[in-house]
Amino acid sequence: MAEVSVRGVTMRFGELKALDDVTLDFVDGGFFALLGPSGSGKTTLLRVIAGFLFPDEGEVRIAGQPVERVPVEKREIGMMFQNYALFPNLTVAENVGFGLRVRHVDRAEERRRVGEVLELVQLEGLGRRRPKELSGGQRQRVALARAIVTNPKVLLLDEPLSALDKALRVDMQIELKRIQREVGITTIFVTHDQEEALTLADRIGILRDGRLVQAGPPREVYNAPVDSFAARFLGEANLLPSPLPDTFAEGARLALPEGAAAYAVRPEALTLTPTPPEDDVNALPGRLVQRVFAGSMATCVVDIGGGGTWKVIDRDPDLPQLPEGAAVWLSWDAEDTIPIGAA
Amino acid sequence: MAGTLNAGEGRRAAGLLAPAYLWLTLAVFMPLSAMLFFSFLTAPPFGNEPVAATLANYFAFFETGTYGRLLWKSVKLGLWVTGLCILIGYPCALVLAKQIRGRAREALFLLVILPFWSNSLVRIFSWAIVLRGNGVLERALDLVWPGDVRLGLMFTPAAVVIGLVHSYLPYVILTSYLALQAIDDDIIAAARSLGAGRLTILRRLVLPLSLSGLLAGAVLIFVPVVGSFMEPRILGGRFGTYYGTVVEDQFVAVFNWPLGAALSFILLAVVLLILALSSPILRKGLQ
Ligand SMILES: Nc1ncnc2c1ncn2[C@@H]1O[C@H](COP(=O)(O)OP(=O)(O)O)[C@@H](O)[C@H]1O
Ligand SMILES: [Mg+2]
């Protein structure tokens, strides 16, 4: 267990800068989620930290030691791969014990620790099976057990849950969080699923085109995104440009704080009404385009004249059924306006 | 699968498969049964001599030690050639499958397959030109080596081995390459992340996971090499008498087809026996 820090790391593949001057700190024992769209450099950053790739510029430290030229075999990391990468010719116990065998741990000790960690991932008794005799979720657990049995300094996971179906994925998220807490290992988790990041991580970082857009606790990034990309990537956001164009939503009542490059409003902060709201709040007139029920709430799409379409999560589905195409008002409290960037 | 077919489908499947079975019958079983038939005759049925049934051709194998010795010599040749093909071919396949990417890989692949495209006689005579005294190899070595070079490789068992290894190398490279190609790169990455060095990865993962391909290549080489006659004859000179050349002699020189056929079937039986005896070991290796 250790803290990891990445300073000014740049990684080029020919002309392409897969990582561009990335600086990030991962605290000891923390659970960090790296978020970003496909091709943004998440895997590359993970591979630089693991030691599969040596960065062209910058520094990587694990437990204070510079390691950017240390190959992966010597870094004492644990890694979990998207397709689990279990060794198909070995049994579960041999898979999990592989790292211990490499370190010449004696057989009795190996058996003890393999048993311990299989218990931790709730696979006791399956040691003699081969990977192909396991379900997806069980393979997942074997991969995790194999990665943590050597007490690595840091656990790296590259979209480890993306191959599982939705229900199993949620179970595994809870399980992963429990195990991470129990072991207390510094964990860096790559995902393109923002919900997953919010469920698991105590800190998140958002990558875009190889650059770090923003990093911090999920709440902070959610409530104060540094730009419209961060606002839209973590949760959904309706954007208001600044200054507003002349054609923007005729009849709007807006009181926006000064000095921001743009404003964002979260769909769940909006209230949908058929008539103009009476209180002194921000309000926009629009036309209802679509309304989809999802159990306790409805997701609505509203066309704002000159301002594109806005998404609204309406938690009051008892509201009189409005026909699609009806004139509606969107309103929100002043404190729900999120200013983005400086003008 | 076959059990789930209804009658109509079964008839259609049989119809579709018929050409394949017909071909198999004509191309494999007919010549083989003809040979089996010959092997029990006193003389070829198309000569002037009277023909009778006999087991004498099979007994001939045991009457002198010569055939047994030659068969053992050919088996040893098979082991040598197979072993060398594995030693050279497997590392080549490993590099080809795991180190080289893109264009370079295609080019190298072409080079590997090239021997397949040339006529085997041309190939063997090319080796004769290269290996003979004062031939291409000795002259080339003369250029870089001070003093007179006398390798004397031509007409030795070594020349036979070189010629055969060259002919059969592509088999083991191709079969191993296919097996190695199927190993996910992430498996190797995972082993590295667990601290394993190259040798450990080779011994515990790559070799076991590609063993099926390696063994397939080995069988593909061993079987024909034990019966080979062209390379021994052209490159082996007075050392070039092997089981295969003796069998060939019965057909083209002595015209004793029945003896040639009987010797061939003994060879087939011995090769099958060797494969059957080694298959438990091989199967264990594949676990
Ligand atoms: N080995 C490589 N060679 C060339 N380009 C690469 C290589 N690995 C990744 N890239 C490129 O770098 C960028 C970032 O890739 P990656 O880190 O895999 O993104 P992510 O994991 O966020 O989807 C992509 O444009 C990708 O095509
Ligand atoms: Mg990726």
C-alpha cells in the first residue's frame, strides 16, 4: 500500500499524444476512478502507472520512489484486466498462487494465503476448478484475488466490470468496494461509466484527449465542474451560454451570477410546470417534446426556443398529463445554477 | 448433432457428404487396399509369373536384421529432424507471433512459406549445390574464414538432416504460430504484472498453452520423415540407405511390389504404435 503520484506525464504514440502533461495524486488507501470517453487515454495512464509503458516525459512515483523506468515485473503492482486474463491452463488456486510462486514463497505459506484470499472473495472450495468451469462473476473474483494476494502497493483495474451484465455489475461494485476497504489498498479504477465511478470512488479524475480535465471528490466535481465537458461527463447537464444569444427563449426570467463562461443546470434541479411559476426563480418557457416514465420519475425533453433541447427529471409524475407539444415552463432555484469557468 | 437430424435432413446431409466420402474412398482407401492386397501376393498380379497368396513378404522383414536396423535408423532420423525443427521453428514462431507486428510479420511469413512453393526436387538439388565440396557454402566460408575450409558435408547424414529440416520446418512454424497467436496478450501482461520474468512465462504459460500446436507440427514432420527417400538418396550418398529408400527400391528398381507394400505397412504400423505409445505422455503435457 502506498501513495502514487504522476507528474507532468506525456506519452506519445507517433504523432498522437495519448497523455499530455498529466499530473495527478492518488492518496494512500484511496479509491480513485479515472473517467473519460473511449480513446481519452485512461488505459494508457494505467499502463504507465503499471509499468507496461515508459512515459516520454514526466515522473511516476510509487511510495515516494521514482519508478518511471522500472519495468512492470519489478513494480509490485496488482492489475485486473477487462477480460480477466486468467491463465486457462492453471487451476483457480494455481492462478491465485502464481504471484507467490514467482516470489518463491514456500508451498505451505502459499496454500495458506491463497485460501485466505479466496475466502475474502467468497470463492472458498473452488480452488481446484479451471477458469473455463467458472461463471463470469466467479472469474472476476479469481482475477481480483490473484491481483491482491501478493500485497501489491497499488491495485490497478481497467474497466473490470464492463463484461458483466447490469445486475451482476452492481453486485460486484458493492463487493469490490467492500474488499478494497477491508484490504485498504490504494486502488485506481478505469471506467467510462460515470455512475460506477460515483458508486465506488472517493476521488475521481476526468480525462479528455489525453489531458486531465478535473480531479477531486465526486461531489465537488459534480457541483463545480471546471468546464462544460466535465459538467456533461459527470452526470447530465443543461448548458446556458454566456452571454445569452438574443434569440434565446423569449420571455425567459433569468438571474445569473456574473463572470462565468457558461452555466449548467442539472436535470434533477428543474421543475416542470404548465404555467409560469410565481416565485422569484429562474424560469424558461419551452415546448414539451417527449416524456418517458421510469418508475418513480419521468424524464422529459423540452425544446427551448433558440437554446436547443433541455433534459428534465420530473419527480412529480402525478402532475396532470401534458400532451407532447404542450407549452411548459422550466424553473430552478438560484443556487442550482452552476457557473462554469471564468469569462 | 447427427442424432438431432430427422430422416429428410439425414438424407440431404448424406447427399451433401457423398462426394467427400467418394473422394476419400478413391483417394485413400482404394490405393491403400490395393497395396494391402499386393502385400499378401507372391508376385505383382500384372507380371507373367503365377500369383499366390503368402505371408512371406511380412516374414521377410524379420528374416534378416537389415530391415529392422534401417527402420531404427529412419526413426532416429525422424527424431533428429523433428527435434531440430522444433528447436529452430518454435522460437521463430514465438518471435513471429509475439514480437513482430504489421508489415514485417507478413514479409517474414512469406519467407517461411516459400519452401512450400518450390518443387521438392529443386529444393533438394539446390542443397546439393550449396553443400557439395567446393560448393556455395564452402566458397562463401572461404571468403570470410582465413585458410582452407573443408566441411565435407555433402553425402553425409548431416546433409540429409539439413535437407529434411529445411523441407519440413514450415510445418512446425505454422502450427506453433497458430497456437501462439491464440494466446491473449493480456495473459502475458497479467503474468508480468505478477512479477514473472520471461522464462517463467514461457515455461508455465506460453509453452503449455501452445503445446498442442507444437505437437501437431511434430507429428506432421515425424511421420513423413521416417518414410522419406528422396533427401537420403540425393544428399546422403553412400550413407543414404534408409528404410524409405529400400521401400522405394522395391517399387522402382527391383519391381518386387509385394515386398515394398509389406514393408510400407510395417512402417505404418510402427509409426502408429509410436504415436499411440507417446499419446498418453502428450495428452498429459496438454493438461
Ligand atoms: N500501443 C498503441 N499504439 C498506438 N496508439 C495507441 C496505443 N495505445 C493507445 N493508443 C491510442 O492512444 C489513445 C488513448 O488510448 P487508450 O488509453 O486506450 O484510451 P481509453 O482507454 O481511454 O479508451 C487512443 O487514441 C489510442 O488509439
Ligand atoms: Mg481503455
